[in-house]
Amino acid sequence: MNHLIMKNLLFTLIIISILTGCKTEKQEREKAINPLPLNTYFQNSELPAAIMGYSNKDGQIKWYTYGPSVWDGKDTINENNIFRIYSMTKAITSVAAMQLVEQGKIGLDDPLDDLMPEMTSIPILTKEGELVKGSKSITLRHLLTHTAGFGYDFTSSRLQSFQPDNWEYEDKPRLFEAGTNWRYGTNADWVGKIVEKISGENLEQYFRNYITGPLQMDATWFNVPDNLKDRIVSYGVRDSTGFNEYPRIPKKPVTSYNAGGGLFGSPKDYMTFLQCMLNYGKYEGGQLLKRETFELMLKDNLPKEVSLNYEQFNNDVMSYTGGFGDVSDRWGLAWAIEANKSELFRPIGSVYWAGAANSYYTLDIENKIAIVYFTQYFPFNDKESFDFYRLFEQEVFQSFNN
């Protein structure tokens, strides 16, 4: 009997030892992100403030914060502060559009000539400076993949210099036939107008009803409520004189909602959105998208002959000094897809994108890792800020691969 008791006790101790070892190993893995390189980088930088965080496969979130929320202030920036997220708005807009696709209210490849004549009638500006009518119909897939032909002034010298008299359209001309090239531009703005037209709601209402509201992203708005405005961080521009701040609090509410870059939001809110994406559109209490819809958003949706021409970002507004993106990467229905086989740490197939004021995110579906990084100044892709994001990204991925 004593022998049996001792045998059971020994077995119990072995099991406890194994479990404790597993727990210790997991704890060590959680501690593997060494904050010292991040702290040293920030201290040696000229950055006024930065915040970054990651979520692991268990849904645990860790934040790393540097500097004050208001430049030259005495507080410490945190995940509840509110940022202008600019083009990180686009992924939320894509989710809205794909919800309508799921509901059968629009098809990804349906011609939009009848639904959006104000968009499809916009002519193409050729390289020779002539305006010609497009011969191919624009579809929602074209818009979501930035292959519809629309650009921004800061991604096209042709558009920048285009100053016609009596221009009757709601946007500048397109640059090419739909589906024949990739140009980062106002495509998502048009997606927002489509969502509004089909749903009968403005974009602020639609997001609150079907995305940001259900996810309890209560700091994410086109018009930040008065009771939240004190949480808005400083933002500005970096030039030869240093960092110069713009007015922090918006003076007037917007009535036209910029689906390509108009949202304010907190790092915590955006992490909540990315965690929902990690769960294939599922959140506690509901489902934003079906799994198969989200899987489609993750796939390469570009025509094989089309590649990403990131060199368009090399100008006064979108600096290329940081090295953002790679021409070998591809595009899904909301974000860029990492495809560079020489990438040192970001897994192939993970997705990423950014906001114009030097905010970035990475989503690694396979390993269930989400990363967000926020600073708040122009020009985009500033080397010092971009390198900080990449350092953080490297620390996160290396810690999970050790």
C-alpha cells in the first residue's frame, strides 16, 4: 500500500514538474521581448512620442509606450489615446464592403456603371495629357485592390499638375484602364460612397452599427465626441527645423466621410479590430465576416501581370527613406501581402499596411500575431519612425520563433 502511495506521489510530482516547466517556458517566451533595445532606440532618437503593442495567439496584449501624448507634456502616451489613423481606415472600409458582398447586395466583379455613374464616367488622363473615356468597367474588386486607375496627387505627378478649368467630376482623372496597373489612390474613398449608397446610411453610422460598435471600438470615429477630444494626441510635420505641431483638436465636424483615411482611433481599438481579423471575423458575441470571406481578403487579388510600384511614394508627402514595402509583395482586398522571400523576420503571407502620419500594423494569421505601432507626424515612412516599427516587429517575431 505504501509502495502504491509513493508511486502515485512520484507520478503526481512528475506531472507537476512537467506542467510547471511548460508554464515557465511559456512565461519565458512572454518575457522574450527585451524592452532594452526599444528603450535605447527611443532615447537616442528625436521622436517626440511612440506607442506600440502586440497580441499573441492567446489574445494577450502587451504595450510599450514612449513620450507624452501632447508634445512637451508630462504624461505618458497610452493605448487609449486617440490618433489620426489615416489609411489604416481602409481596412475597416474593406470589411464594410465585404459585408455587403456577403449579403448579396453587390458582387466583387459586378460592373459599377449603373450604380456609380458619377465615378465610372470620370475619364482617363493619358501620359500624353489627353483625356479619354475608359473602355473597361470598374468593379469593387478593382477599387479594393487599387487597380481601378485612381491615384492621389502625392502618388502621381500627372495628377499633381492637372489643373483644368471647369472640371465637372467628383475626383481627378484616372491614370489607366481598370485592372491594368496598381496605383495607390482614392479607390477606398469610392468604396465608402458605395457602402453609403447601398446601405442608406452615412459611413459614421454604418461603422458604428456594424463594425466599430459591435467591437466596442468606442474611441474610433470620423467626428470624435466632445468628451473624448482631450485624448487626441499631438500631430505635425518633421522638417529641417524639427517637429512642428498642427492644431491638435479639429475645429469643425466633417459631414463627408473619408473612407480612405478619415478615421480617428486608439491603438487599443485598432488592436481589437486586428484581433477580430485574427479570429477570421469572429468576436465575442458575433461575427463581422464569414471565415471564407476573410480568407478571400487575405489572398492575392492582383492580376498576375500587375505589381506594386512603391516608388510612387518618394515625394514630399510620402518619403521613401524608411524603405516601406517591396515590389515583390502582393495585394489582398484590404492590405499588402508579404511575399519577399529574403524577409528576415516577417512571415511570408502576413499582411501589413500603414497610416500617413507614420502608423503601421502587421497581421500574421498563421501564428496569430497582431502588431500596431503609432507615431503621429509627416512625412510618411520617415526613416527614424519606420525603423522603430521594424525593430519592434523584429523583437516580436523573433521572440515567438525562439
